Amino acid sequence: MLIKNDPKVIRAWCFYDWANSVHALVIVTAIFPIYFGATAVTKDPDLVNFWGFELQNSVVFSYAVSAAFLIIALTSPLFSAIADYSGRKKLFMKFFCYLGAINCALLFFFTKENYISSTFYFIFSLVGWAGSIVFYNSFLPEIVTEDRYDAVSARGFSMGYVGSVILLIFNLTMVLKPEWYGITDDSLPPRIAFLSVGSWWAGFAQYTFANLPEIASEKKAEGNWLFNGFRQLKHVMGQLQNMPILKRFLMAYFCYNMGVQTVMYLATLFGDKELHLDSGSLIAVLLVIQLVAILGAWLFAKCSAKLGNFKALIIAVVIWIGICLGAFFVQTGSQFYVLAFIVGLVMGGIQALSRSTYAKLLPVNTNDTASFFSFYDVCDKISTVIGTFAFGVVIQLTGSMRYSVLVIAAVFVVGLIVLMRIITLQKQKKAFISL
């Protein structure tokens, strides 16, 4: 029987954040968007020819992110339910980890001539990253007790930020000072960065895979695992109908996460296309964001301990609304950097706090953590699909990212209203939970 709060197991779990977070920073946020915009363009500096369609590169990037998360949203519930029945969550986590890492490495071959296939490498690197996170998150309530959810979740995110910063610093020196490494080809540093992400991710994940236990399932799978998976998802959905606070939290999370993920994935493009900041400055400010996010994750863990999870989340969402409104009016690089600092402060906090809040709301002693976290993941992925797709559509229709930012501000407002409704519901039912 697994003993919870084992320091070695917790360290192994947190270490996967160290391993995989380099993808979110180096590939998705910092270097790949800039390299994509510079490499795949045609005659117009902002246009790419994608299978005969002339589109802005920011639109193609937005749609690529949407496609990746749509794939995961459609497949992860099934995989998660099967993993719960088979007791092989770690096996599925490994599969998606290697899928993502290999496709990151394949981006080393990204040139103007093969940018379409490279776009698909990017998509499947995202699929691998997001797919592995589903199973990674589902381990949290099984390896620690509820009183440590916030702290351990924040620790994982903090380790991820530290690891990604270390690799980004190395990649940043290579991009800005290629002569230090004897590199004369301008396209080589970013391509080496993509290869380094795949190697870092798969390499450091070995510590997690070696020390994170495989949780044996207590369920008896009858017949084909495929049908057992669907039956389990139906069972979890039925449970959600009788858990009003958890259901409302998922609604709130769906809304505000749509804004958080869209800002995270497309902030670099905003600075590049709307404010015309140079790539070196953009990557440097993203580095600062990661460092500030470590502080943010810790501050919001402390805030939740004092005020409660929902009130801490409300504070974070209010700040995000202010960020979106500020982005609409920002005109200078200095103003963008101030906003980026604030983004870093709430980025780590809202992600870590959302994960631990959901874990606290799960039924006591449930054996269906992977299936429950698949619902959490579906909310995450579908909200990301809708957010990034809507962002791309508004850019395509208006030619400006600023109006897209206003749409994102609106979904944050909806999320805020639902969170406030949860607190009201708790008071009405006099059923406060330990949040």
C-alpha cells in the first residue's frame, strides 16, 4: 500500500514539472513563435502560405495550438479512464512524454521548405505535453494528504519555472551570442534550442519514472477496456451532478483558464506584432516572467492558506482582468514589460491553486483520480481550444490583437462571476469545505 507524503515520491512527482516545463517556455512561449514568424513567411512579412491559404502567421500559430488541444480534449478522457481501470497511469504518462519530446527534437529540422510538416511536429509536441500532464496531475491526491495539496502543487510549478529558466538562459545566450559557440548560421541556435528541449524533457523525466510508483487499480475490468473507459466516464459525470460546488468550480475554471492559457500562448506574438519588440528583449522579459512566477506560486499558496482557495482565486482573476484591459491600451515596450511582470506574478499562482483546489474538491477516498482529472483536463483543453481559436478569428477579422484581448477580458469576467457564486452557494448551504 502506498504511504502518502513520502518525500522521495513527492520529489519525483515535482521533478516532472522540472522536466516538462521547458516545453511550455522555450517551445510555446519564447523561441518557437518568433522563429515560426521569421521562417515561414512569404512575400508579406506577416503572411504564411499554409496549404494554399494566405494567413497571418499569428493566426496559423493560434490555430495550431487550438488543433493540438482539441486532439487531447477528444482523447484524454478515454485514456484516463482506461488508465484508472488498468492501473497503468505511469505507462500512459510515459507514452505522451516521449511523443512530445520526440516531436520537439524533430523541430531541429524546421526550415522554410518544410514549415508545414514542422507545424505538425509542433502540434504533436503539444499533444504529448498536454497528454502527460493529465496523468501527472492525477497522481497528486494519491501521493499526498489534502492538507499538503496547495504546497506540493506550488512546489511542482516552482520547480518547473526554475528548470525552464535554466534551459532558456542557455538557449538565450546561443540565440543572442552565437559567436560564443562558433555558430555562423542564424537559424541554427533556435533549432538547437528545440532539440535541447526534447532531450531535457525525456532525460529528466527518467528520475520521475524511476521513483513515482504505479498505483494499482482496485477495480476489476470486465470485458474490453475501451467500454470500461466509457462506463467509468459516465459514472464520473453522474457523480458531478451531485457535487454542485465541484461542478461550478469546473465552470469557473473553464472560463478563466480560457483567458490564462490564451495569454500565455500568445503574449509573445502580441509583443512581436503589435509593439514590434525585438526578439532578444522578448525572450529576456519571458525569462523574468518565469522567475516572478516562482514568487507568485508561493504567494498565492500563502494567500489561500489565509483567505481560502476561492477567495485567492478571485483575487487572481481580478488581476487578470486588469492585465487584459491594460494590454488593450499598452503602447510602449516599457508598459508591456510592466504587464509582463504582473502576468508572471499571477500566472504561477492561478495554475498551482487551480490544480490543488480541484484535488481538494474530489470525493473522499475516490479511486477514480485519473478519470476525475480527465474532466479537469477536458475543461483545460477545450477552453484553450476556444480561447486560442477565438483569438485567431478576431485577428483574422480585424487585423489586430487588441480586440482579441478584450474578448479574453470578457471570459475572465464570466469566470469571476461564477467563482463569486460558489462562495454565495457555500454560505446558503452552510456547507463550507476546508478551502
